[in-house]
Amino acid sequence: MKLKEIAEILSLRPLTPVEGLEREVSGAYVGDLLSDVMANAGEGNLWITLQTHVNIVAVAVFKNLSAIVIVNGRMPDSDTMDKAVSEDIPILLTGKSAFETAGKLYQILNAQNLQG
Amino acid sequence: MKIDKTYEGNFHIVGGDFSRAGEASTELKTILLNVGIEDEIVRRVAIATFEAEMNIMIYATAGILRYIISPEEIRIIAEDMGPGIEDIELAMQEGYSTAPDWVREMGWGAGMGLPNMKKNADIFRIDSVVGEGTTVEMIIKL
């Protein structure tokens, strides 16, 4: 499923260039412990987290994640944004919690057989 | 694909330079894929290397990450000038960490680093001298 469709349904606010929204999302992973995400997120997954510092981009690049969704209305640090743009990793924001975001996304992806 | 020769190299890592976190492991991942190592092995090596790289960044002043890719195995050696580990057995326990609060707030320091390295390596060795540094050696068989 395209990131763009997910962003529309969940009302996510993209902070990075819109071209990134054309990416395919293979599933999703929720986590704030970076070692856990590194060990368990799957390629092409959308990553839901409350972390905002620059290392989230490194983890996303490293794991070939499709995008990062930052929850609870938190804003990424400015160096995170710089790196996300230069590394071509879409970052989207939501005021909702990780639970609510993941719950809705699960329903959407489940309908398409793409959970994880 | 069979590896027909040996590839070697190293990366220098500066402690505390979080803006460059993951650069060495991401570069090594690209090298492994270019050499023709299969995806599952690349995945294991890359995760183990990223954890080693982060440990140097979090705890040490500086360190070096060396890799040797031979037809039989991939060998990663992470050597740092850090505080050393007092109790290695304790440090190997999942969930145990001596990371400061600000590192934990970043989502590192969950006590998963060394266990993740061990889990992804076929052979894992760690040697540490308090006040001098730590050396981790990981071998992943091809």
C-alpha cells in the first residue's frame, strides 16, 4: 500500500518532500527502543515511534524502512529533519498516540494482508 | 554466490558523535551486498555491527571497527578506548545497561546491544580491561 494513501486515511502530516509519499509500505513496526527496531522491524515497514532525535533516520536507512511516523504531536529535532531529507526518509507527524496510530493502521493493512 | 578472495577494511568511530551513528554499519552493509553475500547473512552482520558501533559511540572516546570478509567467514572486530566492562557476565544479560539517562531517553541503552551481537554471530568473543577498553570479536560463517 502506498504511503500517500496511509497518510491520507490517518491524517498524517508529512514534513519531508511529497515525492517520498509514493513509497510502498510493506507493514509496520512500533517501538521506541532502537535496538529492538533494528532487530525486529522488517524491510519496507512504516515505523511508529515517539523518538525524535537524529539516530531514528540512521535506523530507518539501515533497515530500509519506508517511513517514520512520530506520534503524540512531538516534533523532530532540526538535525533529524536535515538528515531525513538528505537520506530520503519520509517523516510524518500525528497528534495521536502510538496505540491509536498502530491500531488504525493495523486495520487498514490487515484488510490488505500486510501486517508486519 | 561464492566469495573468491578476502576483503578487508576498517572504520574509525568517534565517541559521542551521535550525528554519525550507523554510518559505518550502513557502509559495511553496502560492501557486503556488493560482494555478493546473501541477504540473511548481511542482515545478521549489519545488526551486530550497528550495535558494536553504538557501544563505541555511547561509552568510548574512540574506537575502530575492522572487517575481514573471506570465502569461509565474515570477521568483525570492534576495539575501543573506553572505560572497559567490570562484570562481563552481567553486561551480557539482556536488559542490563550502564548507559546514562540521556542515552536511554534516546532509546539506546536498553541492555540489548551485547545480547544482539551474540545472537547474530556464530562465534562471539569479548575481552575487556577496566580503564583501558573493550574488544569484541564476532565471526559469522558463510
